[in-house]
Amino acid sequence: MPVREEIHDQIILGSGPAGYTAAIYTARSNCCPILISGLEPGGQLTGTTLVENFPGFPDGIDGPELMEAMRQQAEKFGTVFVHGEVSRVDLSEHPYKVWVGEDLHRCRSLIICTGASPRMLGLPNEKDLYGRGVSVCATCDGFFYRDKEVVVVGGGDTAMEDALFLARFATRVTVVHRRNELRASQPLQQRARENARIQFVWDTVVTGILGDTEKGVHGVQLQHLPTGKEEEYPCNGIFIAIGHVPNTLLFETYLDLDDWGYILTRNGTETNLPGVFAAGDVQDPFFRQAITAAGTGCMAAMQSQRFLECLEDADCKKCHSLQKRRLVSQTED
């Protein structure tokens, strides 16, 4: 007997603010979505000690606590969680196919919320000190460094934006760059150079982070590349601003990506494939905030629901090509 395989209305990939929000909205529409959590349930916020800029929490909230509340809310409305990492996808035909290990899941609509991973320095203790003096988000954590001294690593637009933002709080911001000139746009360079609180250390790399998980960061080890000379540099925090890598490797064969690998979206969260939507940092190289990720997660859920309604409408020209092959009923293998 051939095995009949269930086809889900919606599968959501990722469990950060975008993924959980998409799950909340789709579940409340009685779609019973499947959410595949990935290797890091909760996303980057699980490594943040205090979130003070998410609306509704005037005293702030711990990142893990916020993500757990979102997860519980999604579960309350009927989201089904699959724990694991997506090993491959096939978006060449509809319904779309997603594998977790060797387990195959199929869906009529796919919402991609796989996020972007910050590039790190690769130092032994940077993960242990993440949220304890090591940060990748100045707008998230800058407030905690009022009247303190911080180091920013990088020389591009993100590094200059971070330095300028941190200069509102910190007494001194030291930009450490491995080259002798910046890659940032000229307006940003000029603003940073003219800011009295920002100074630059050229031709230098960070080779170590000084501190422990109890007391946090108290300095960095610097190496001057032309001479090889090393020195300890005191600071209260280090902000790594050397870019992000969007988690899009699985989709590059099927989806339109920009030059940096982010999924290109239009009309909100639509991709180039009908019924496939992208939300959060995987399609946002600019803002990368929990609240913007949640907002696009909401948009993706609503657009996915409209797509499913369109599939059921035989007169919908937008989905006509899919209507012929849509396999809305269960398909025999």
C-alpha cells in the first residue's frame, strides 16, 4: 500500500522573534502551523541578558525570558514544534519539501525565519562572555555602558554606526581596525572622526578578550600587525561589528538573494516563489532588531494566510499556475 503523506498548510523555519510571531499569527488563524526550531531555539536573544527596548516591558526583560514567553504563546494557540535543524529543502515544485534529518515534511506555504549569524572573532572565550561585556548589537546594549569605555571592532558602516551610537553613552569609544583606512561611507567616516569621544587604533587586531563570566570584560589583548607588538587595552565592553552572515545556504538554489546573501523580498515578505515568505534578519541587513523581526513575522503570517485562501479560490489568477499542480489533497507516493 502506498503511504499517504500529510501536507501541512504552513511550515515556519526558525524560532526567533520572527518565527515565533509568525507562529502566533498563523496558529490563531486555525492553520496549526509546524515550527522547526533549529539548533538555537529562541535565536540570538537567548544570549542577551536584558532587553530594554522591546515595547511593553518598561523595566526590561531578559532575552531568554522574552523568547520563552513567545514560545508559550505560540504553543497556546496550537503551534506544533519540531526540534532539530533543517538538513535540506526542495522548493522546485509545490507542495514544498523540508527535511529535518531524514524526516520529510511538506507544506503549501513556507515562512523562512532562519535569521543571520553575527561574524565573530573566533576567540576562545567570546561566547562565554557574550552578554557579559561582549556584544554584537550597539543599539541593544549601548545603554549599559554609560560613562564607561568600550572597544568597537571593524571598519565598515556598521562599525561606524555602532561607534557613533555608543558615543552617546560611553566616555570613550575606541575603534580597532585591522587596516589603516576605513571601508565605511565617507559621511559616516567624517562624523566618527569629528566625534571627540571616538578614537582609532589602526593596523591592529584583537587577539584576546580579558575577563570572566562573573565580573565581565575588563580589557582586550591587541596586536599591532606591522610590528607584531601586543598590549593589553583596558575597556568595559567590546562590540564586534564585522558583519552578519544570513542563514540562507539552503535556499540559494531557489530564492533570489542580494549580493550579501540576504533573501530579497517584495510587497512585504514575498519571495520570488509563490507561497514562500521570508521574515526577520534573514531578509533584513539594516535594522536587525527584535521588534522589526517580530513585525515582519506578523506580515509573513498574514501574507501566507492570504496565499492559502487564494489557493482555494479557483478564480484567483495569481495562483492559477499552482492551482493546476497544487496537490491540495493528500498525495500518494
